[in-house]
Amino acid sequence: MASRRRGTFRAGRTRYLAHGAAWAYVVALALPLYYLLISSVKSTVEIIDQPFLPSLSPTFSNFANAFNQADLGRAMVSSIYVTLGAEVLTLAVTLPAAYAIARARARTGRVLETIFGAGFLIPGFAALVPSVLLAIAFRMFHTREFLILILGAAAIPMAVLLLTQAMRTVPRELEEAASIDGAGQARVFWTIYVPLTVPTMSVVAILNFLNFWNEYFFALVIGGTGPDVRTAQVALPTLSAATNAQFGILAAGVVITLVPVYLAYAAMARRMESAILAGALKG
């Protein structure tokens, strides 16, 4: 009886510790976002004097100033163009590649998967100089189109590996039944494999969206700083000089550029949860 009580006490203590750690993690993640949001409607004096208290007189003009002074309208259009272009390019290349690897024989599939996995061994900065030389050779330096090609190519290894694992879970019986009905490889791919891997595609899409939207180094060097081609992340630093380091306007600019990220996540959150839950159940 005593040992049972001790076991119950230990289980309860472990549960409370786990809950406490989870809430501490939530607070650690939410605190910077809270600070950013309240700072975006404050003046610089309020941010310094009362950093964590909400403003009694919010200054929503910070958003208009940030939007106009950094020309965030054109910059965000460029970011959307680059992000969506790279997303489409990545999925257009990786879906057929993952399908081919998933259906390949065991040894061939492993070799191809290893080749794509080797892409993780190449650090991003190591590809910068060859990318610049390639852009100059193709007369595409400081263009958004070449930035789309580079970002899409960099995302291929991860996307192929994730989609390959998802397609390997598709029952072969479905493919065999479709083949008996006269379906060719293209129809099997589009009507069976693609619909069943939509949750994993959503995971790939949101991860790529975050990477593409937040890319700064390649967007600065390859995309350029011109007002017609620069992305939102490249335009944001110009606020520091344009506003004489007014922290409220800087915070408002950051909040503006975060809105598309949260909208994209909200649109694909359920698909992501389905993919994660399916992977947990199969694991």
C-alpha cells in the first residue's frame, strides 16, 4: 500500500514538473512576441522607461511610418513573389522526385535518398560565391528570378526526404487496384500519391515559407537592394537610418512583416497537425 502511494506521488510530481516546464517554455516563447507587440505602439521614451508595461496612449501611427519610410509595400510584394515562386518550384521538382524514389527498388531508392541527403552537408555560405558567379554568367544578378531558383534549389533536399517517407506509407494495394482499372503512372501519381501526401506537403510548404520569407543574406547579395527588387527583410534595416533609430517604428515594421507568416501558418496548421499525428501513430 505504501509503495503504491509513493508511486502515485512520484507520478503526480512528474506530471506537475512536466506541466510546469511546458508552461515555462510557452512563456519563454510568448514574452518576446508580447514585448514586440506592445513596443510597436509606443514611443521610444515609453519603450525605455516602461519596457514591459502596455502603453496608456498607443501610437498606431508607427505602422504607417514604418510602412511608408521603408517602402514596405513594394518590398512585401517582392517577398511574396519570391516566396511563392520558390514554393511552386520546390514542389514541382520534389513531388515527382519523391514519387520516383519511393517506388524505386530498395537499393536504388536508398542510393538516391543518400544523394539528396548529401545536400544537407553543404553550408549555405559555401554556395554564395558560386551562386553569384552563376547569376552573373546568366545575366540574372540582382534579380528576383535568380533568387527564386537559388532558394528553391536549397530547399530540395529536405523536401525530397520528407515527401519520400510520406509516399512510402501509401499502400501498394491502392496503386495495384488503379493499375488494374487502366490507370497509368501519371494518373496514379496525381490521384493517389499526391492527395495522400497533402499533410506532408503542408509541412514542407510552411517550413519553406518560413525559410524563404525570412531569408536575408542571399536576398541581400543576390536579390539586391534596389527598391524594385529588395525583399521585406532587406528593406527592414533601412528603417534604422530613415527613422533615426526610433524603436517603436522599428518594432512596427517587424510586426508588419510577421503578418504573412502567421497567416500562412494559420491556413496550413490543421494539415501540419494531421501529418505530425499520422507520423506519431505510425511510429
